[in-house]
Amino acid sequence: MSIHNPPKYRYTLPDEGDKEIFNFICEFAKNKNYPNIEGTPAEINHFLILLIRTQKSLNDWREPLKYLFKHLQKSNSIDVTAFNIKYPSDSIGKDIPAWVTYEDDKIVSDFIDELATRKITFVGTNLETSEFVLRFSLGQLGHDWEQTIMMIWEMLGHESELSIKALNIELRNFDYLKIFEA
């Protein structure tokens, strides 16, 4: 007999900021009015790498998401330059976090460290990138936050390019409430 977890329990949202971000993502998804991405292709690529990496070693993994969504609320755009300045690569240490207890945890931690030096190009349109930011953020709020990063690792493999459209398709598996399908 398997344990049944209704989809709503995949997002426990223990922090008030989690609830605000979740509601904000729901609103964007419902209206299909994704935010604009402001920055050069290189800045956007760097931003995507930082967005993934900030989930590891900062004192509060929620803080970058709160910062991102606070600015989204004000301008309906993602200013990647400001994010990249606020969270420089060297602000994310390579220490092994306390949550690394299993082999999958180690893979995720090592992959996040690897992203600091590995040359990776995310390929996609601004609309696809915007959708990815929302879907990835939703995944970070859910119980399977680590699996979303593992998925990126698996999809990338030894390649140097990763399709954002393909990432968005796979991230549908982590949209338990189907908020992007409404």
C-alpha cells in the first residue's frame, strides 16, 4: 500500500514569504502574463546559473527568491543585472551543507558547485526563460526542490547547452497543482 499525498501537501509553504511567492507564481501562471527578462544574453545565462546555485549555500535559500519576486511585483520584469550583482558567484560557498546525507544530495551539492566554473549555455527565448524562472521557483517551494536541480543535472549530462523549452516541459512534472495548465 502506498502513502497518498494530495498534491496540495507538496507545497507546505511554512514561511509567509513562501505563501506570497506561491500566490504570485499562481497569478502569473493563471494569466499567462510572464514577466519580461531584462539583460544581455550573457547576463541572463549567468542569472539562471546563479538562480540554481543560490539554493545551496546562502544562509537563507528563500532570500534570493524573495528578492526576485519583490522586484517582480514592482515592475513585472526580472532585472538580471541587479540579481547578478546582489548574489555574486563567490557569495555561494562550496561547503557541504547539512542536508547532504544521501548520494543524491551529494550529486546536487557537487553539481551546484560545478555550475560556478562549468561553461553552460541555456538556450531559449525570453518567454521560455521567464516561464522557467517561475517553474523553477515553484519547484523550490515544493517538497521535491532537490529533484528539480537533479533533473537539470541529468538533462545537461556532459553537454554544454541546455534547452529551456525542454526544461519547462520536464518541470511540468513538479507542478502538482497544475497551476500552469489552468
